[in-house]
Amino acid sequence: MAFNLYYYAAPATFYGLAGRLIPWFAWGAAVLAVIGLYIGFFVAPTDFQQGEAYRVIFIHVPAAWMGMFIYLVMAFWSAIGLAFKTRLSFMMARALAPTGALFTFISLWTGALWGKPMWGAWWVWDARLTSTLILLFLYIGIMALWAAIDDRNRGDKAGALLTLIGAVNVPIIYFSVQWWNTLHQGASIKPSGTSMDEIMLTGMLIMAFAAWFYAIAAALTRVRTLILERERHTDWVKRILEP
């Protein structure tokens, strides 16, 4: 039997699917985080240039990746919602925003912890740091826009448009270390290979998957709440909410 995407585009169907997936991703995130943190803080060798301070990368880098990636996923769902007027698409965009903002904040905070011993300052107006700060402001601004507009449909469309406009900032963040003279180091992982020790790379990738699994679990949990809120007048939601 063919897999029907339109079947799962219905909020009632997706609600059940999300409920079944959440425990798998939540437990997967927890297990991967424990393994990744253990490798990063107890197994990986000390960096010969940065000493022990470099270990913050096992949190900083996955958080930075997820902050950018989640925004692009939000932009994808926003575009789908505007193009096909699917209710679930707008709800997915709303569900992703708080997690994306959280990861972006963590990347800035851990970056400051890393920058202090490396650069001698908690913050510099570096191209990478400044564009990442703009990303955090975009997340906050989009969520504030949703909250400020009482009409849900208008809020969805306005938030989607702002999300799509702000998506131009993501490639700026990624390529900033190549386009401008910046204090921030370049990418350690490139298509041509990596200069990182194998165990360091392993720990970082495991933490990246932990962050990814957490983001999925958090978004699915949040979208289930949004579905119940928006579909509360339907019979199937009334049956779920019956005492």
C-alpha cells in the first residue's frame, strides 16, 4: 500500500502519530546526550592549543547547527503553509520556534564561555556572532508577532512571511567566516575532511544527533498541544478532553 502523505497532513491523524513517536525520540535524545557528553568530557583528549576549554564545543557546535537548521525547517513549513494553506504546516512552524530560539541562545551563551579564554572577551561584534544574535532576534520577533495578532490565520501568514524573509540570514551565518575577516574559527568539518581527532568528531556528532532527537520530541509535543487548542471544537478532540 502506498504511503499517503495527505493522510498524515490531517491534524487528527498526525496527533496520534506524534504521540507514538515522542517517547522514541525523547529517550533517544537522553541516551545519546549521556554518551556524547561522556565522550566529550571524559574520553576525548585535551586540545593541544585550547586546552580543556575547547570541550564546550560538544554543546556549542550542535546547538549552533540546530539553531540554523530549525529555522530552515520553520521556513519550509511556512512556505508549505502559504502555498497549500495546510493548517498543520503553520502549527509545525509555531511548534519549532521555541526550540530553535533555545538552541540559538545556548550557542551564544556557550560561545561566550568559549570566547572568554580564547579571545579575552565575553563578546565581540564578530560577523558570525552578530548574525547569530540576529537569528535569535528573528526567533523572538516571530513568536512576538504571533502573540500580538489575535486573528490566528493572519498571525500564521504574517509569521510565515517574516520567517521566509529572515531565512536569508542563515547562509550569512554559515558563510560569514569565509566572506569577512572574523575572529571566529572556520568550520572544522568540511566536505574535503576534518582536522579533528576521530574521538572528538564522534562525540560531537553524537551530541548533534541528541540535539536533533530532542528538537523533534519537543516540536511534536508542542504541536500536539497546538492541535488540541485549535481543533478543540471538533468531536475527536472533545472525546480526548472528556474527563
